[in-house]
Amino acid sequence: MAINKQNEKTPMPEQDPIVRAANFDEVSTGYTTEMAINEATRCLDCKHRPCVGGCPVNIEIPDFIKCIIQGDFEGSYQVIKQTNSLPAVCGRVCPQESQCEIKCVRGIKGEPVAIGRLERFVADYHMKNVEDTVKRAKLNGHRVAVVGSGPAGLTCAGDLAKMGYEVTIFEAFHTAGGVLMYGIPEFRLPKDVVQKEISSLRDLGVKIETNMVIGKILSIEELFEDGFEAVFVGSGAGLPNFMGIPGEGLLGVMSANEFLTRINLMKAYLDEYDTPIRRAHSVAVVGGGNVAMDAARCAKRLGSESVYVVYRRGESEMPARLEEVHHAKQEGIEFLFLTAPVEIHGDAEGNVNSIECVKMELGEPDASGRRRPVEIKDSNHLLDVDMVIAAIGNSPNPLIRMSTPGLEANRRGCLIVNEDTLMTTRDGVFAGGDAVTGAATVILAMGAGKQAAMEIDKYIQEQ
Amino acid sequence: MFKIIYKRVLNPMVTWMDIEAPLVARKAKAGQFIILRVNESGERIPFTIAKCDAEKGSVTIIFQKVGGTTKLLDTLEEGDFILDFVGPLGRASEVEGFSRVAVVGGGVGCAIAYPEARALRDAGAHVDMIAGFRNTDILMLEEEMASVSDRLFVMTDDGSNGNKGFVTVKLKELLDAGEKYDLVVAIGPLPMMRAVSDLTKEYGIKTIVSMNPIMIDGTGMCGGCRLTVGGEVKFACVDGPEFDAHLIDWDEAMKRLPQYRQEEKNCRLMNQ
Ligand SMILES: Cc1cc2nc3c(=O)[nH]c(=O)nc-3n(C[C@H](O)[C@H](O)[C@H](O)COP(=O)(O)OP(=O)(O)OC[C@H]3O[C@@H](n4cnc5c(N)ncnc54)[C@H](O)[C@@H]3O)c2cc1C
Ligand SMILES: Cc1cc2nc3c(=O)[nH]c(=O)nc-3n(C[C@H](O)[C@H](O)[C@H](O)COP(=O)(O)OP(=O)(O)OC[C@H]3O[C@@H](n4cnc5c(N)ncnc54)[C@H](O)[C@@H]3O)c2cc1C
Ligand code: SF4
Ligand code: SF4
Ligand code: FES
């Protein structure tokens, strides 16, 4: 088929911004077959395949796109599935603009091929049309425990189960899925999609034990005593950071984790669920990452009239996915760049009534290579809000580290691992994902889970 | 699913429940808590572990009906199931190394105070227990408290049992009579714990309270349970729930508790 010369990506059908800012249904409804084929024909099938190198799990991108052109969507799915166990998730939430798509040759003159959208199309096609026939591997008699059921834990468990290991995942929450369930909202990643992936793991024979906080009900030592021969720790980065400014104890100040967990995991936005949620008139979300975007857009959907994103650097420094920023703007979220909070004020009852901010300017680059924001003197100003959400990052939870002798972490609380083997400082205990890197991405967590599965296999076979 | 194996009504507002959770029962220590979710649409709510029986595999909670979820929980009977039950969470109480201790409980707080008294006594301390209730109609757990303390003083706000006064009245009386406690433990409503804390501060006696801010996960993930203790932000679910009373920012803690009062009023069950 001839190359499609169209310089822009084939647009993705989306709910109207005004309509969707009042519901939790998915924002983008996905490509139709025609749109997918149209977009796929923009791919040049480059010999040197730069896009593949941009994908952390090296999906054979031109191959799966070629299958789409041929109308072989299931074949396309199989290509992706060789290296990515959660395509329906990644197609939706990967920061494509800094991974696969940034390397795409078509991006030089126009927009890159919409690799993420195509991946989602293929994954959704498979989910809708193909009944998975799971072939359980013959058990090899070895048992592995996985702590945490986020993308790192799920991937590690799935790969080990396919090799014949008897795998049990221990999850602290009552529902498996990690951030995919409690953090990322329904309108970006429908929970059905996540649960479908999880049920296919169960079909592979993976046991999932929820309500199990490792370090409390069982220690890592006890997992070994119970007969597990290796443990993978994929406990994520769930400990919320606060700003450390006066007024954080006021009513209406909360972490994005609390706000999002009430909404996503506890479904507080639905009348038939009991968990309460604060519905504010006006909200300030502090931060500039995906978490901030999600919190701001949820606040809007709960009926807040004004929602501000307060970010201390400039727009181009924001770590959030481009698409989310774009969608947030369409939905009426107001961005206050180069602005930092210094104090939160409250009324006599202790309810937030405003947030005091200062203006910033960009100075010298800091350790992360981004220009460091510096406060502009006497630029204090008040923003009237009745809720403040802190979305300024998370650190790994210390529970497991503190309850496991010999498990070492760095200054930021991240578990220390050998980069080649992903083994921690405790023999037989492996770790990956946000617990090791600090808050990162779904695909990196999955990559680590995958690598760990291989290394655990090697480790056990050598014993 | 977790089975309710025993239920007993302690007073019109307070219920005792034994729940089958063998793993939790094996691990739990005094001072720790669990979080449960009654059904799929339910909220996660925390309760202190009042007692466990590792042999039977049961965990006891004693709860007061204050709102939607506790009322819902109370409709369940022996043989019914609770969907989710996670624990033991939080740190265990420090019970070693004390010689004379006063354990003060207020209302449903007695349910939490009594296992604590038992643990302290098992660790070798002489334990006086002061239990306060509004009136005799809601008096409960007298036998249990008597069995784990050397002396038990039951006070009622209205004097309906003949001992009129708040728990602090009794505590002050004992202290002024020359009692030398090396630890006071106070568990009950915030204003009561604060009053005990203010009193013992004057006497310079180390005092521990069990805080119960609003919680979701109970693992340090949401920050909803944060308190200021000694000028530092602490998460009650992982750093507590027990803290040094004299270091707590009580003004802030009292303000934070009614966080969801408005929202809870809108809740379906609350309106019944
Ligand atoms: C709101 C939000 C939006 C995001 N948006 C994006 C996005 O658009 N794109 C993207 O690529 N990334 C995004 N991320 C980041 C991404 O979700 C994470 O990097 C990824 O989920 C990390 O995976 P993980 O498996 O390491 O940990 P997690 O997903 O955090 O899972 C860890 C699991 O371990 C459990 N656990 C923790 N401690 C214990 C214990 N002691 N015992 C048992 N279980 C335990 C936790 O309950 C949790 O379920 C977002 C993150 C958040 C919070
Ligand atoms: C660590 C911990 C241990 C606890 N142990 C026990 C226990 O052993 N027995 C027991 O009866 N209760 C205990 N509680 C309190 C119990 O969790 C709450 O009473 C319960 O969550 C109320 O839920 P509800 O839906 O019935 O009421 P809601 O409808 O949520 O609330 C009704 C009223 O109670 C207030 N309230 C809500 N949460 C709390 C809270 N955490 N503490 C005090 N008041 C609250 C609300 O502001 C509202 O006014 C404990 C709390 C914590 C954090
Ligand atoms: S997994 Fe992510 S990075 Fe890799 S091709 Fe898919 S969308 Fe791109
Ligand atoms: S770089 Fe772009 S055009 Fe080239 S093969 Fe990859 S997706 Fe196709
Ligand atoms: S309950 Fe969420 S951090 Fe304590």
C-alpha cells in the first residue's frame, strides 16, 4: 500500500470537552478500523527501525504496524504481546512523545506515527474479538512470591508463570493492579481493561492474595520459611510527599494519593459507593506531572468550578504526558506556571480558604538538567480556593525495607539492586519498578518485572 | 471473605464481634488495628484489635455505631461474611519496663484500653484502670477490665453508678493521694485524651494516647491520617496509632477529625 503522506497523526475521536468534564467515561474512544489503517500507512517501515529503540521493551513496531495495514489485527497483537504483556494499558498511558514516537522518522517533518494509538487499537481489537486460550505451563516445582500487584509485579508474575513457576502475588489493597487501579482514573484507563489483564494472569495459574501487607502479616523472611525460593518486591512508590509549608494540616488539604484513591479505588464519585469525597468550589493542585493532571481533571469532574494547576517551572518543563496537558486545557483547567505555594490559609473552623503563592523565574540548570526556579521577591499573591491537593511526588514506602533485615535502600528510600540481576542486598530478594527507581512509568516498571523474571529463573535454576 | 463467628451486644451503641482471620490472629499485638470493608460498595474503616485467639484464628473488634458503615456492620450476624479484612496494621504498644501504670478508657475507648491493660500487666506492671462512661446504661466490659487490672475505677459523667465525674477527676485524685505512676495510657474521645494529657503534663508523667484519625489504606500511602507530633508530620497508621500525648498538636488533631462530616451527612445510610 502506498505511503500516506498526511503530516499529522490521524485524529483520535474524543468525547466533547464540555461533556466529558462532567463524566468519568474514557476521553478518547479509540480508532475505528479505517482510522487505524489510515494511520498505519503513514509508517515508512524504516530499515534501521529507530522507533524500536525508543520503546523500553523494544516492541517490533514496524512489524505490528505492517500487520495492521494487512488487516491482520490479531497477528499484530501477537507481535506486540511478544515483548509487552499489557498493550491495552501501555497504548493508553505510555509517554510516547518521549519514548517510541520521539524516535519516529515521520516526526522530523510532521507528527510521528501514532504508535500508542495503534497499539491501543490492536489491543482493544483483541480484547473484544478474540477469546484467549491460555495454555498453562507445566509446573516446574518451584515457588516464587511477588509483593505488590502493580505493573512490575504483574509482569514478573506472568512471565514466571509462563516458565512453569508457581507464583503467588501478595497485595496490600483489596484489589490488585497498583497505580493502574488506585491512581490513574477511569477516564484515562478504564478499570475493566486492567481487570481483564489481571484475570488473564489468574488463568495462567498466578494466585493473587489481596489484603496482605507484607512486612506486617508476613515478613519476607517468613515467605522464605513458607517455601518460596525467591521474592520479587514490586511495592511501588506510594508514600506521598507534602510541600512542607504552613497550613498543610487544614481541612481540605490532601495528597493526590488520597484524593485519587477515594475516587478510583473506592469509587467515591458514584452514589452507590459509601466512601466520601470532598467536593470543592475551587481547587489548587500543586505539581506538574501526570498525577497533578489526573487530580485536577478529577476535581473538575466532581463539579469544581475553578481548578488551578500550580507549577513552579514553565510549561515546557512539565513532566506530564503531552496529551494529558492538552486534554486538561480543553477541559478548562487553568495552569499557573512559574508559581509556587508558600502558605495555605484557613478560616476559623480550620477549612482552607486560600493559598498564598509567589512567582518564580528560571535560573541555572539543576541536577536534573532542568533550569532551577528561583523565587521573585515580593511577588506574593493569594488564590481563593477551598481545597489544595499536593501532587509533588511519591517516595517508596519504607514498610518492607524496615521489616527485612539486610535490605538496603538509598537516601531517597529506593531499594538498592544490582543493575544486571535486579537482586537486592538480600540474597534471593529481587526488586523493580517504582520501589527501585522512585516514581517513574508503567512501561519501565513492566520492563523491570520482565527482567526480574528472567533473573529469578536463572537464580533458582542455579541453586 | 471473613466469617463473623461470634457477636455480642455490649450496650445499645457498642457491639463485640469475633471475626475469623487466622493469619491476623497469629501476628497481632496490643495496640495494632485492622481495616475492613463490609461489601463491594463499602468504605475502608479501621478498628483496634481488642483481642485475638491464635488457636481459634479469631480477631475481636469492639465498635460503636456512629455512622453509615458501623451501622451496616452491626446488621451482620454470626455466620455472615465481611468482604475484606486487613491487618495487623500500625505499631504495637510498648509495654515492657513499666512498674506502675494507669490505663484510662473513655466510652468505647475502654474496648481498646482493656487489651492494652492486659498487655502491660502481662509484662509485669501494676495496672490501675479508670473507665469513664456517660451513665450506667452504657457501661460495658466491666468484668473484662476488672480481670486485667489490679484496681478498677468506673466513673460516670452523671454519677448514676455512684462515682460522679470525668476520668480526669479520678486520675487527679489518685495522683494527689500520692500515686506514683511511671506511665499513663489514655484511650477515648479526643477531648478526653487531651484532658488527661494536660493533667499528666503538670505532673510530668509520660503519657501515651491512641489516635484515630480518618484513614483509607492504613499503610502510609494516602497521608490522610497525618498528625503533627513534636513539630513533625507523622502518619498515624504507620508511625502510630499510639503517640506521646505531650507532643501532639491537639488543636490541629481536633480540627482534622470532622473532615468528612458534611459528606457523611449526605450518605444514604446516615439518613435512615
Ligand atoms: C496518578 C498517577 C498517574 C500516573 N500516570 C502515568 C501515565 O500516564 N503513564 C505512565 O507511564 N505512568 C504513570 N504513572 C506512574 C506509574 O503508574 C508507575 O510508575 C507504575 O505504576 C509503577 O509500577 P509498580 O509496579 O512499580 O508499582 P505500583 O503500581 O505502585 O504498585 C505497587 C503495588 O504494591 C502494593 N504494595 C505496596 N507495599 C506493599 C506491601 N508491603 N505488601 C503488599 N503489597 C504492597 C501497592 O498497594 C501497589 O498495589 C502514574 C502514577 C500515578 C500515581
Ligand atoms: C486506628 C483506629 C482505630 C479505631 N478503633 C476503633 C475501635 O476499636 N472501635 C470503634 O468503635 N471505633 C474505632 N475507630 C473509629 C472508627 O474507625 C470510626 O468510628 C468509623 O470509621 C466510623 O465509620 P462510620 O461510617 O460508621 O461513620 P462515619 O459516617 O464515617 O462517621 C460518623 C461520625 O464519626 C466521625 N468519625 C469518622 N471517622 C472517625 C474516626 N476515625 N474517629 C472518630 N470519629 C470518626 C465522623 O466525623 C462523623 O461525625 C478507630 C479509628 C482508627 C483510626
Ligand atoms: S509500549 Fe509504550 S513505548 Fe513501547 S511502543 Fe508501546 S506505547 Fe511506545
Ligand atoms: S520510525 Fe516511524 S516511520 Fe519508521 S518504522 Fe518506526 S514508526 Fe514507522
Ligand atoms: S491511612 Fe493512608 S497514610 Fe495512613
